[in-house]
Amino acid sequence: MRALVTGSAGFIGSNLVDRLLEAGHSVIGFDNFSTGRMEFLNQARQSSRFRLERGDVLDLDHLTRAMQGCDLVFHMAANADVRFGLDHPRKDLEQNTIATWNVLEAMRAAGIRRIVFPSTGSVYGEPRVFPTPEDAAFPVQTSLYAASKLAAEGLIAAYCEGFGMQSYIFRFVSILGERYTHGHVVDFYRQLRDHPEHLDVLGNGRQRKSYLYIQDCIAAMLTGIEKAGERVNIYNLGADEYCEVNDSIRWICGHLGIQPEIRYAGGDRGWVGDSPFIFLDCRRIRALGWEPELNIRQSVLRTLAFLQNHEWILTAEA
């Protein structure tokens, strides 16, 4: 297989690139390095089956040229800045929705018919059913990030119907693991490194979240690509468990051997659009033979160990 991976220098994208190369595939990485790290591609760049294209997914001509001869596109590039989405609402539209349209148009021009797209469990907003299945009714969208991802899902499905493409849409919980660069583990570890005597926490600490280890996430995607055969294939990806933010704090502080004062901002969510409970029904992807190897606690501690060994991530500019 010859695949193009947008966002190839990002957290998920770079881990995916390495897995594809390890499996013997050829990969073209496409990234503008606005948030991606060249260091994450050090291993990939040693392979003769990897080619890096420095480009922006909003540049349709470059994108079309880069994917010539590919069999499959993994469209991993996105603006994942959920927390501050209201500060720059156009960014989600451009980098998530319009960028996805560009990818689809480039695929159409290049004669490529298969796309893999990472969506988000946040498209369910604040659902009434837990664990939340793929066919749950969509409520009012609560974040610009989720709205832009859902719009991209709609475009992908329409292109599949109209142009005979095939898609694999994966609705993720939050992903943890090596090369993780933003999220609660980074935020907490950065604080505790700078002032181990106290920790400031958004919300009340009782928000309930599900997480998934990066390698389990990639294994699930590859399983779906191999075994799913519908025109539009949609799968939730997550662990069959969840934890409170307080649980994560306890695991991190226990690992670091500290007992800081926990200072809560209050309220049942960390920011506008933050769902206080995310827990996805993942029976559909499990029916294909996939199951995660790490639980949430192990994933948190694996992420923390990576950050301890790569502290430059805490100070590097995004």
C-alpha cells in the first residue's frame, strides 16, 4: 500500500507513519509544521519508503500533486485546539472542514477512492445514553471543534455517495501516549514541575472522561480498514471504561511522589463546550476483533513517563 498521511508530524500522525512503515507500506507525509514536530519523524526519515512533503492542506494544488499514485489517504491534520476554539472560530472551519473538502477534491483529481478520517466523540455533544453508540441521535453541538468535525464527516459521506469513494470515520475519545503534546497530562505535569506544592484544576475534578492509548488507537484504525467493507464505515474508538479527572490527578501525583494542594476552579466542566461525561460504546469496532492492550491508568502513566523523558515538549512552541 502507498498512503498519504496529512498531519504526519503530529502526535497521532507520526505514530501512524511509523506503524505503516513497520508494516512494509510506503508513506508520503504531508505537514506544514504549524504544530507538528520534525523530531517525531526522525525514525520515519530513515526509511527509503518515506517521503516528506512540507505543505498546507489548504493548498489544493500541492496536496493534489503530493498524493499522486497513492492508494489511501489518512487525513489526520486538524486544529485540535478545542479549549480555545471560541477565540478563533474561523480556524476550526478552515483547518477542519475546508481542509477536509480540499483533501476530498485532491483525491478526486488524483483518482484515489479511500479515506481514513479521525473524528471525535465530541460530535455527540452531551448525550443522554452512556456508553454512547454510533447511531445515537446528535444533540445540539457544544463546541466549534466538534461542529467542524461533524461537518467534515458529512462532506466525506456525501463524496462517498456521489463519487464512489469509501471512508473509514473513527470517532475518538482523547488519545494518550508517546508524542502527546497537549491535554490534561501535559498541563498537570507542567504545573507540578514548576510548583509541586499546588495544582490548579479547571472544573471540580469530577468530570468523567474516557481515554485510549495511541498504539491501541492505531491498531483499531488498521483493523477497521482491513475488515470493514461498507461505503461509509463509522466506528467509535475508546476504552470500555472512564475515569474522573481526580483519578488522573491521583495517578500522576502518586507516580511523582508528591501531595500538592488541589485548587479547583469550580463548576462541572473545564471550559465552554467541555462535556462533563464522555464514554463511548465501542462494541462495533470490537466485533472486528480489536481490543485495547492498555487501560486508562496505564495510558496516563505511559504518557507521563514519556513527558519526563522529553521535557522539551513542555517548553517548545506549538
